[in-house]
Amino acid sequence: MSSVMPIVLFGIAGLLVGGLLQLRTNGASKLTLIIMGVLAALAAAGGVLWLLPE
């Protein structure tokens, strides 16, 4: 299970970034874009931190 979690977190980050780009082209509000960007960054950071040795 611990080897799958970074892949899942990076996948979620990728989906969020893709959604962020799509929302940006559709003219979403800046608050929505900021929230999506923060969530994507947190998912990517979680994936990186999961891979670091203890």
C-alpha cells in the first residue's frame, strides 16, 4: 500500500492541474483557480514527502 500512495497522489495532482487549466480557459473565478492550485500543490507535495526516507 505504501508504494501505491505516491502514484495516487501524483495522479490526483495531475488531474487537478488538468482541471485547473480547463477551468482557466473557461473563465472560472480567481478564487476557484487558487483553490484548485493549492489542492494540486498539496497533492504533489504529499507525493514527494511520501517518497522521502524517514
